Amino acid sequence: ASGAYPKRVKVVEVGPRDGLQNEKNLVPTPVKINLINMLSETGLQVIEATSFVSPKWVPQMADHTEVLQGIKKSPGISYPVLTPNLRGFQAAVAAGAKEVSIFGAASELFTQKNINCSIEESLERFEEVMRAAKEASIPVRGYVSCVLGCPYEGKISAAKVAEVSKKMYSMGCYEISLGDTIGVGTPGSMREMLAVVMKEVPVGALAVHCHDTYGQALANILVALQMGVSVVDASVAGLGGCPYAQGASGNVATEDLVYMLNGLGIHTGVDLQKLMDTGTFICNALNRKTNSKVSQASCRL
Amino acid sequence: QEPQASGLPEYIKIVEVGPRDGLQNEKVIVPTDIKIELINQLSKTGLPAIEVTSFVSSKWVPQMADHKEVMRGIERHPGVQYPVLTPNLQGFHSAIAAGATEVSVFGTASESFSKMNINCSIEESIERFEEVTKSARSMNIPVRGYVSCALGCPYEGNVVPDKVAEVSKRLYSMGCYEISLGDTIGVGTPGSMKKMLEAVMKEIPLSALAVHCHDTYGQALANILTAMQMGVSVVDSSVAGLGGCPYAKGATGNVATEDVIYMLNGLGINTGVNLCAVMEAGNFICTALNKKTNSKVAQASFSTGTI
């Protein structure tokens, strides 16, 4: 049955990275910078700014250095960047990064297809990043993808998710974001997976990163909150489609998440109107409709 | 999956409102034979209840002008209920003459909405419904009661849970076997859903309650989950999420049946409904309406070809 909800939830905004990375149109650097600056005015405390990955693989993030150096860094706001390996980490730090993220997966096949190595090998790469990060006093956030299903393997065992999460946490990640990469999870599988992971990683160090590809995101997030998770990733305007289901949606929209949390009386510190305005800005720039239902509904005003 | 372990019902009855609530809120007038084909396809999915049409004046609701033809034209599958809306005694008689064996009446928890929607006060509307339920009782016809604006009103804004409870109680006492609580403009969240249900559950037994959530603000599934966690075991939904919101231009309305079933399947909750069959019916009507589905499950499934 439903338990008590956390009093506060930290919303981690991944639109500028995860969102834009999965948008077809290449976004000009000034637009990215303006997006992040607008997000910095909404009350969000964490905004994932970019990814220090080779532009050969992710052309959308080719301007990572310019973006990180160009944004207005508001005090009290963290601007983590993705760093897939030591080289990316070093480039990120040189460009002024004060927090980084590493991306693991609970699926062998996904890891192979995505970054061309095994889970074990990817963790070895991350060890290098962790060592350098510790030396530089840079906090590292760990992502585990495919936690509720994999586009190649199908079902993923909760034990495997717990195993990878535990390894990344023990390595020194301060937080583990559990990603339902293809959005196939439901409140049932979310509950089951979290119950197992929470045996290995304290709930205070857990976050959920739900995709809304099957419309399940808010229900899944609700269950995670009921189990004590208090960090939730989301993307303004629901930016970012699903690369595994053409035309389908991906990230859950930050507006819709904040609307739900407001209704539950959970504190986020986020100004929903300013967030919607930011979503409107980026959708206009991308010449696309928003994926946020709250934004859509409020449009008539 | 053990639904009981997480405090959820083992079985959820899905009430399919696409052919009525859904189509009523679609701009394009749907030909009678398409409506009939849609309902016939839905009858084969395992859905236990399909709201067929509305015996309301065609002046007010042109989409439902063919109510008699639809009622007479559909296949009636054993074990499936085919309720129709009857706003008053005249509509009720007309429905019975056309072969209806179950009817619904539509109340509201908001005075302003009542005046704007059906041009009378809540009290006056209740009197009209009493005529219907009296007649229905004498003919052994079950009546379902709807209470709209249960979590908010487009005119009044906030709606007090006790008011929802009061109207629900009136409908239940006059003989409605089930009360469907509607979040008409989709503004509700798990927080307001819980408060509203707590108030209503003081007056109405859980087994007689249903939730009718709109997805206008993307909150429907979270609200439905909350309702189920409190023991509600009847959920209204609309194939392909048919039916926009008349109060928020371009916004969505009904929650998509496919998305609800996907969630219930994942929770190990029995519905008796075949998801693929519903998606096919959804595909049929969207093609006929020349519109994209509002169901994310359908969107994702057709994209990946994994039906």
C-alpha cells in the first residue's frame, strides 16, 4: 500500500544533455547556452549540461567545451557533465567541470552495442575516472541503464541491476541513477527492482530516471517515491525521443513531474511557470511540439 | 507479480468509454457504420463493459445523433455490458425502446459546471435522475452514476471532497450500482485523488466506486495507481485515448485503455482484456478518424513492430 512520501525531492534536469542528445536537429551552441541559463532561473538545483564524448559518436554534443564555458554558472546549482572515459574526464575538468557522470548498464548486450565492450570492461574504464575524480575532489554520479528492460536482451534481472549499482557505488559514485532506458517498466517491475537494489545501495543515494515511452513514467516515479527514493531525473518539455522506437517519446517531462510533486505537497524549489516558459523556448528553437502534457494543457491561456 | 503483496486488487474491471465519451469529444463526425465496427472490435477484446452511445438530443451532441442505429446495429456479445447515457426520462425511454439493457446518468460536484453543461442546478439534475432510476428499477435496468469535476472544475477551480461525497451518496442512494468519479479536466494528482477518495469512501462502499481519469496534465496513470492502492477496482478508459479536452484546446482528455492495460499487466493484475486486440481496435478507429493515437503504448508498439 502507499507509504508516506518524501518531503522534498531533488529534480535532476537532463534536458540539455540526454534530451538534446536524442533530438534529431542539431542545436546551435547559443541556443543550448540560453536553454541552460533559463533552466538556471527556475529553481532547479542540478542541470546536466553536456557530454564530453567524441563528436564522431555524438555530433549534438560536439560543442561541449563551448557550452560548459559559455553558460552562466549560478551559485548553488550543479552542472554535471557526462564523461565516458579518462580522456573525456580530463577535457571536462580543463573546461571547468565541477561534477561528472559515468554511464553503466545492467545489460551485457546493451553495453556491447552501445560502447563496444563488456560491463566489466566499462567498469574498469570508470575506475580510472573515479581515481582521477577523487584526486581532483570532483563528485561523480553513476547511471545504470536498462534497469527495467533492455532493447536487446528483453528482461533484466533485478539482481544484475543491484550488482552493477553496488559496484559503481563502492567505486565512489555519490548517487546512482537507475534508468528505465526504453520505458518498458511498470510500477510492478519498478517496485521489485528497487527492493533488490535497496539491499545494496542506501535509498538516499538512489535516483530514478524514467522514460515515458509507454506512458508509465509518472506511475513508476510515484512508486519509487513511495519506497523512499527522493531524487528524480526529468527533461524539460520531455525532450529526447527514444532511439529504439522511432517516433516514440523518451524522457519524462520535467513540467509533468513537478506538477505531480506540487499536487502531492512535495517540495522541489522549482517554479513551474518558469519551467514551462523554458520548455516553450526550446521547443520553438527546435521547431517541435512539447512532449509535456502540462505545457500542452496550459497553452490555452 | 503479486498484486496482493503490494496491496492492489487482483482484478480490475475496465469500462471502455471510447465509443461514447471518446467520440463525443472528437471534432470529426464519425459515420454510423464506423462506430458500429469499432464497438464490435472492442467486444472481441475481453472488455467487460463498453459504453456505446448517448441518448441525448442531437441538437446538443451531433456526434451521438445516430444513437438508435448504433444501439440496434452492434453485435451484443454475452458477458459484455453495453451501457448508454440517458440524461433524462425521455432519453431513458428512447434507450430502452432501442434495446438498451443498462444506462448511465451524469451528475457533477460543481454547481457552475452543472449550470453551464446541462442548464440546471445539481439539485434539479438529481431530481431528473431520480425519475430515471425509478423507471429503471421498475424494469430491472442497472444504472451507473457519474460524478464529474471530482478533482477540479473548469469554472470553479478547486472542488471540495465533501461535495463529491455528497453528490456520490445521492446517486448511490437513488439506486446507482456504481459511481464513477471523474477528473473531468485532468487536473488531479495522487494527492488530491487520495483526499477525494477518503471523503467518498466514508459514504460509498469501495466495491461500488470507479475512477474516470483524464490525462490532460499527464497525471492519469499515477492517479489510477493511487486509487487502486486505496482499493478501487473499476477503471474507465478510452481506446487510443480518444476524446480531447473541451476545456483546453489541443490538450488530451481520456486516458488510453492500452496504457492502462499495459500498467495493469505489468502489475500482474487480471483484467481479462487482450492488449493487442485493443491496440488493433485503436488502430482501426485512428485510421478512420485520420488521427494519431493518444496511446503511448500503441505509439511505441507500432514503432518497434513489437505487437
